[in-house]
Amino acid sequence: MNETKWYVYGIVEAEPLRMDVSGVAGAEEVTAVEHQQIAALVSEIETMNPDRSEANVRAHNQVLKQAMDQGCDGTVVPMQFGMVFETKNTIENVLRHGRRAFVQALEQTEGMIELGVKIIAHSDASVDRAAIVASVEDELDRSSETVAQNRMFSDRLLINRSYLVERSNREALDAGIDRLRDRHEDVTIQYSGPWPPYNFVDIQIGASQ
Amino acid sequence: MTFLIDDLLIRPFVGFLEIIHDMAIRELYNLEDIQDELKENRLLFELGERSQEEYELRKSQLEAQLQEAQEAHEHLRGRARVIE
């Protein structure tokens, strides 16, 4: 029995929306489920448990990036991967009960993007971690609104941070990264984004799915 | 050790060996360690220090380990519910 389920990517300010996508679990379309000026970006899928594969996780992220680029005033509150609901009605209930938190998150991240910075030591190098941290803070902190310290999942990582940046300040952060690359040729700098503000919204959905 | 003693005081009906066994499972199946290694594997691949083949092989090993670990934790949670 293949009943329709509802996969939620993120929350936006309500506006009529329909996007052709390569979405999670083979979804080809994203639409909006609206409730009182906010909306969930959703795809209809056939499972409650989409495979946590690299392809699906990438598709989740790609849809959010597409939404940021195509409309939604550039602001999307992202959901974590894997939020599936049995009915459209349940999503409307989530929007109703979480409205205050969603609106607050939309306001806090309006016009903002997330950019990621990882600095990695070369495999045989001995690097002064404190000096790297100091110059990162010197070059990047002033161009961003907030910084999130992410998990140091490898001994090779010297920095793993995410920056919440005004869209208009993106070039200032880019320039900071260029200067860091010039100052520290003995490390690899991975600079990624723009992403939806994954590391700057923390909304737990506790409704029965 | 404090954890062990507290646990025994709170749940004296749980056998000492059972707790040691549970701790060993938690240690062996540390979800965060496996997730960290998955991310590190990806990072080394992106840096060109691991070939596509090495990356894919290690990834599938770690994903299998993660699946096993999640099942072990589910099992422990199920048993905790029974004890409650």
C-alpha cells in the first residue's frame, strides 16, 4: 500500500510556490503547505523513512538552496533531514503550534546565509593551532553576525566553524578567506556555502508525526 | 566507577555483570565515534588523500558498523524499558 506521506524540507514565509526539483526519495516537485503567513516546503513521497543516503541528504540540501535562490525572499528555516508526516493536517498543526518559534527563526535569519570554514593540517605538518585560531578570528569574525563552533570530528581539523553572514557581507568574508590562504600556506582551507542556516536555528518538532 | 555504584544503588536488581556488559556494548558501539569516522573518511577523500575506491570501501564498512551500533542501542533501550 503506497499512501502519500509528506516530507518537509524547511519553513518559509508563506507565498504561492511550486518548484521542479530532484528531491528526497525521488520527489520531483516541492509545494508549500501554508498556515497563517508561514509555510512548510514539502514533497509528497511514499515512505515514512527515507533512506539516509548521501544522494537523499544532498537532495534535501539542494531543495533548500533552490528555495533560497528562487524565492522565499532568500530566507528558509531548514528542517533536519528525515522529517516526514503522515498527513497534511499534521503539518498544519506543527505550523500552528510552532508558529512563534518559526517566525522568530525567520526574523533572526532574514537576509542571512551560512558559510562553512574548515581548516585542516597537512598530514605530516606540525601547526600552531592557537595562531591559526587567532588569525581566523581576526579575519572572519567582524564580517559575520554569529559564529558556531562545530564538532571536531578529526584530529587533523584545526577549525570547523559556521558563520551566519548578511548576504551583502558575503564578499567581505570571501576576502578574509583569501587573506587567510595567503597567510597560512601550510594548511588546507575548505570554504563552503552558501547554505541555509542549519547551525543557527534549533527548533525541535515534538508533534506526533 | 561512580556511575556503576550509583546504578547498582538505584537498580539493585540489575546484575553487576549485566551493567558491565551494557557498558561494554556502549563503548564498542559508540555512535559518535563512528559518525566522526564517516565524516573524516569523506574529508580525506575530498583532500585527495583517499582514492574513490578506498573511500567507498571504508564508507560501506562504517555504515554497516553504524547500523549494527544503532540496533545494539535500540536493544539496550528496549531492555531499559522492560526494567522500568
